[in-house]
Amino acid sequence: VQAGAVLTIEPGVVVRFQSSDALGSGTDTSRIELTVRGTIVANGTPAQPITFQAASGTAAATWVGMILETTATSATLSNIVVEHAVTGIYSSLGGATFTLSNATFRTNNTGLRLSAGTTTHDGVTATLNSIGVQVDGTASPTFTNALFTANTSRAFYETGTGTLTIENATIVNNSSYGVYLNAGTVLVRDSII
């Protein structure tokens, strides 16, 4: 999605990504990614979520994922499912320019990676990923009403200088760590870990 362009995806749409990049471009010249430099609006419904997945196969890392670059105008994503990616969504956007709610990340190496911004994400589910959410850089996100289960390494992985806030979350049955703090600060309130 180029600067100045707007991509709107309707409820119920399934976006499928091939496992190889015929153009040999982007951050990984061997795999496809969706790079956003303009605006993306993907608002599904509970009955008709929008799904981003591999065109074939069900393995993690089949495609790169969605990349929200620092120069992107905005991203509004709700009632979405992202699966089979290296990183489901990697966002360098800050503040109110990135809105994510009622999102499910499953079978990715990393479900969601945030490196900038003070954002709030409600109703995020991460399951069957290696890492559910990785927070690095200056990102200071808040997760409310989240469910993180059956991730094989870490549910939350904080490596940045910001503050990760987790409220009203259930973080259970993850193989290694529920919340892993390598740097920064983590605040947990009213949650089950």
C-alpha cells in the first residue's frame, strides 16, 4: 500500500499469500509480505472476520506478514485473523495511527511485534505462535481483555525501553514463559498468569 493510497478490506475476505516472491523484493526477497506506507482499513465482524493467511499449507513462516512502516498514514484493524507468517503484524507506527482490536494471531513465529507508539489493543488472542507479542524499541502498548495460550516460547516478550501494560488478560499454558522481561517495564493488573 503506497503512500497516499488507501486499502480497504471488507468483512469476510480471506487474503492469501504465496510462499515465494516472484519479484524478489521487499524485506525478504524469497517470501511475500504486505507492506503499508499509506492507509489500511480492515474491519471485519465477529461473524465475518478478515483473514490473512498462507495460500497453501499451514506452517508458520510461510509468508513474511504485514509490515506497518513508520511512514504509514494509519492502520485500523478489527476482527481479523493472521496466521502462517514470520511475524503476523510488525508495526513501527505510533499513537492513534494504529488501532487493533479483536485480533487473533495463530501459527506464526511471532504474532504481533510493536516497536513504537503508545497504543491500546483490546481483545487480542495469540495461540500456537512461538512468541505471542514482542515489544521492542520505544513501544509502550496496553493490552486489555487478551487471551494468550499455547505459544511455544513466550506469550509476551518485552525487550525495549517502553512500558508494556497488561490488564484483564489470561495468559496460560504457554510452553516457556507467560511474560518475559528482558528490558523496559511490565505492568500486570487483574490478570491470570
